[in-house]
Amino acid sequence: MTIALLTASGISERIKQDIPKQFINIEDKPLIMYTLEAFEQHPSVDAILVVCLDGWHDILKAYSKQYNISKLKWVVSGGDSNHASIHNGLIELKKHCNSTDIIIIHDGNRPMISQDIISDGLFTFSKYGSAIAYVPCTEVVFKSETKKNPYEEIPREHLLRTQTPHIFSLEKLLWAHDEVEKRKIKQPSAACSLMKSLGENIFFFNGSEKNIKITTLDDIDIFRALLNLSERKDFKR
């Protein structure tokens, strides 16, 4: 079985809106519904779990019913970090799923994920046992502690900007999260950095610049523009 684990428990500190960004209406639809629809429509995805902000569970379920999201099976509360929220989702999945089931971890506020990205990720996972979406770095990058006098340029051809989805087996993810506790590792910000800190090999596949993460008001404007562009025949989501 293939399960999408969507994180949607942030409190939108950077957007500074009255409601969490994942529930902001964009073109008359809550942002999180665009993400859910992408996984609902993919034939290889069997079920969806959403890690949701407390107090919004019933609202999420109501919206999912309204937008015919039939694959949503579980809604759990988030933790005090992205790592903790993913862990909460994994613990719930452990109750219902097999250890060999495939888990697609994806940011709930990346609503433009395409069917091709999901398919490419699952293909990479089938070959290597892990899959991390990435885009190449095209900008000149400097390392600086003061933000005034950059002292090191990092060759951009050596840099990869990771995105979600991150795809692993449930067994591997549960093991990795257990190891964080056993080894007293500082909680990582993402599954890819977690696996790397544990010495695991990770394999990359092509993401997309369109697969944006909504964290600021500017991102919402970009998302609206991409939605309008999607009405053109030459745009493929």
C-alpha cells in the first residue's frame, strides 16, 4: 500500500493571517485541498494521512467531504516541530499499515505537486529504496555569518535544493525516528537530513520550480499566478 503523509500543522507565523495558511482560500478553495486533490487523483496512492493543527481536524474533514477526497483515512495532531509532526503521523500509520508500505511525506502547503513528480518519486523509490525531490541551484550562493561580508562562494553545481515529497518505507522511517531518540540526535528539519545524519544513502529525482512551498504572502501571489496559468492548454500540473 502507498500512503501520502501530509504535514499541515503549522501556525503561519510568517504569513501573519488570522487562519493557518493551509486553510486560506485561494480561488475559492482552501489551499490544503489542492494538495489533497493531487494525491487523490494519483492512481498509485491508496490512502492519505494528514497531520493537522489542533482545532482544525473537523474543518479538514468537512472540506475533504465537500471536495470528494475519498482517500483521506486518518487525521492526527501535529507536534512542536516538523520532525515531531511526522513522527505522530508515523505512529498512527504503524497501527494500520504494514512495515513494507510506502510512505510519501509531503508538505501540505506545496499545492502544485504534479502527477509526474509523484510518479517519478515512486519509480525512484522502487529502484533504490528512497526518493527525495530536488531542483538544481541556479543562483550564485555565498556563505556568510554577518550577511554583510560574504567570505565564501559555494559552487552552485554542487548544490541541490530539496523539496518534498520524500519517499521511504514505513519500516525505515520508524527505525530512523527511533534512532533519533536512542542516539540523542538533534531533531532534523526533514526526512532527507534525518537519513543522511544516520548514514543512510538517499537518492534524488527531479522536482520542479512550480512545486512551491507556501510560506509567505509573495508565495500566495505566485501560486495564484500558477493556477491561472494552469488554465492554458500548454501548462501541465
